[in-house]
Amino acid sequence: MGDNNMATLGRPRFGWVPVILTAAMLFCGSVTAAASDTTVGNPCPTVSFRQRIPAPPAGFAAVIVTRELANCTLQVSGVSFVAFNALRPGANSQGLVTADTKSLPSVPGGSTSATTPAGPLSPSHTLQGHSRTWDQVGILLTELDTTETWTYNGSQVLSANAQDTVYYKSENPPPGWYLDTHSDWWSGGCFGCFSVQLTAHAGFGYNGFFDHTGRDYYNDHYNYLTVEGNGAGYCEFVVNWRKSLGFQHQNWCTGPY
């Protein structure tokens, strides 16, 4: 329903081609979320879910796939490992345009101390979290990608910096999906502590073919990346859909590498 032309700065228009996972992505189990008697073709009410994924071995992505069924329950896969160099997010897509990118300095603010302890500096490691929502026919709608790079000495996080990027699918005429809010912050731990946590948030509104009022659909993505003083880490994701139509979702955790 969108075109492949870029719009003016602020709300690009572009087409999406979804990244298709290998057959290793097997669905198992079913998790209920806001069950209702909604029939096929009608929007589901608000759906929210939270998932935690430990960092996979270097060179792999650990992936959980979530599908919304016709009765508005969620079918959630187990964690699968996919070679990251073959399936980097966006690698098989065309027309991806960066809508907004934010970077955090290496000195966390808020509750995180700015004190960096003395000690031998290890090579830096990188942890990435990718939160991606598709519609029922495989069109990538909204995405939040977050990267945290840190150094450590075996027991303490010595330094860290972070960046995140969002993507969205607009329509012609615009806007379709659009970026409503975008922020990131250091949310836990400290330099000199065992761990440091980064939180990134992106909220996407919608005004287009399926709702001309702009009141029905809204996608919230929260990425929580926690890195540790021993070189390990993990990703957590919270996803909120204010109404949805058979949406599908992938949460990826990659690194440390």
C-alpha cells in the first residue's frame, strides 16, 4: 500500500521486503494475551508482551518469533540461533530509510555513576537488540534497533556507549506509520558496577488505509540491553500494540562480539 519513493525529510516513504528466517524457526506453545472473540479481519484490543533473551554465542542471533492468532492470543516460538552474518536485519530488504538515530555518550547520566574505575581495559564488546513488527501479509511496519558497546575488566563495566535507530513503513498518501516519540537513557547500574543497562523506546502512530482517524493503531517498542563486567549480557524487550491485525513480531539479541 506504500510506494518505493522517498519523501521529504521527517517522514520517508519506502517499500519493505521482510527478512525471512530459516526453517529452524519453529513455533511452540501458545501464550494468551488479551483474548477476545474478535473475528478474523477485525482489530484485536491492546496486546502487550515482554521477552528476555540471553546473549547468544558470537556470530549468532538469538531470535524469538511471536504471532498473533485470529482469537487475539499470541503464539510464541522458542529461542532459535541463526547465523548473524547471513541474516543481519535489513540485509534482505530494499528501500530501508533511517527515520531517526540517537546516540548516548559514554558517561551515563541519571542513576548511573560517571566514575570509571582504574584497571586493565579489555577489548570492547558489542550487544545488539532488534525489535521488529510485521503485518499479517509480511510487510515490516515498525522497528527499533539498539546497540551498546562496552569495555570491562572481568568484574566491572569500565565504559559504555550506545546508539539506536528506528524504521517505519509509511503509505502513499502519507503518513501511514510515523515516528511519534523516540528516546533512550542509561537506566541502571554504573561504571565500576557489575552491570550497566540501556533503555531505548520508540512509539509509532498510524494514520492511513486501515484507520483515517489516527486513533486506533499504535506500536510501542522498548529495548533493554544489559551488559556485564565479565563480558556477558542479555536483551529484554517489551512490545505494546494498541489494536493490531494478525501482527507478527521478531525480537533479536546478537553478541557479544
